[in-house]
Amino acid sequence: MFSAQDPFYTVKEEIQESINKLQSTFHQWERIPLNTGEHIHLMKELFVSCESIEWQVDELDKTIAVAAKDPSRYGIDEAELEKRRNWTSSALTQVGNVKKAVEAGKVQSHKVTGSLNGMRQELMKFPDDRANQTGRSNQYTVQDDDDFISSESERQQLLLKQQDDELDELTASVVRIGSVGLTIHEELRGQENIIEGLNLEMDSTSNRLDFVQKKVAMVMKKAGVKGQFMLIVVLLILFIVLFVLVFLT
């Protein structure tokens, strides 16, 4: 059972929050009419979010690949590795589905824009007599067009400011993810150093134990059967004396 404080699950929670926000923005984008300022703004935001999340998941996959080289060293079993791979794969699939839907919507938007441009060109091909008749009405609509352009410009500036704020928030999130990634790397390096130190200590202890065993075997061999028996008797008497001193005094 792995603790929620595991760096992997910290990063996973950050990415899952980003995916939830991405899906919420996507559903909002679906309900907005094509070729409006808000529709285009949300489309750009969705593309940026998809790329950011894909990068974060790729970085998380790299840490899983590092741990997979020696799972026992990092205290992770194969089942946990497979569980983590399945989650990253699922996350990429969710983001990929949103990205494909937005790209399809972008193509449809371009088709609608092209159709509207064609209609405008056809409507502008008036005969001279109709142009003269509509000249007066055009004078009245110029002011309305200017007001509309001014209003639309203010709206676009507001949307751009909102986009800048959201990109700043996204940048801060990416920085946090990078910091957590560095923490994971440093922790893995620290664990690797500790394990290497333990291996050296074990090798040294094993060498000393082998040396003592060889010395004991050499002494036992030189002493012969009688000497070995006497040595056992002496050790037994010494054990009894120590037992009496420790437990009966």
C-alpha cells in the first residue's frame, strides 16, 4: 500500500485537476456558437492546456521508467508500476480525445468562415443602380459598424487579459510540477546513495565474518579433537559463570 505522500501521487493529483479543468472548459466551448470571440479564445486555451498536460504526463512516464529499471530498489512492485502506467495511458487518451474534438471544431469553423466570406463577396456585387439606392442606408450603418467594432475591440481586449491571467496560472502550475519532478529525482538519488552505502557495509561485514570463520576453523583444526572438546568445556563453563553473574546477582 503506497502513501498519498508519494511524489507520484502528488503529481498525479495536480495533473488530474488540470484534466478536470480541461474537460470543463471543453464542454463550455462546445456550447458556444462558432466564430465568436469567446469560441476562438477557448479554442486556443484548450490547445495550450492539452500540450501542457501531455508534457506533464510524459515527464511522469519518465520517472516511472526510471523506477521500472530496478523496482526493488525504490520499494515498488510490478503491480504498482502497471497501475501507474495504466493511469498515464488513460490520461493521455482523455487529453487526446479533447484535442481531436477541438481540431475537428477548428476545421468546421474555417469552413463556415470561408462560406461567409463567399456570401459577402456575392453580396458586394451590386449593380450600379442598386448601389446608388443603398448608398443612403450605408451612411446610417457606418456609425453602427463603428460602435460594433469598438465594442468588439473592448471585448477582445478583455478576453486577451483573461487569457493572459489563465496562462500565468498555468505557468505557475507547470513550475510546481517541475519542482515536484526535481524532488522525485533528488529522493531517488538519495535512496540510491543509501542503498549503495548499505551494500558496502554488508560487503565489509561479510568479509570480516569470513575472516573470523577462517580463523576459528584454523584454531579448531590445530587443536585436534581433544583440544576442541576442552575448548567447548571452557566455553560452557564461561557461559555458566556469565549467566550466574548476570541473572543471579
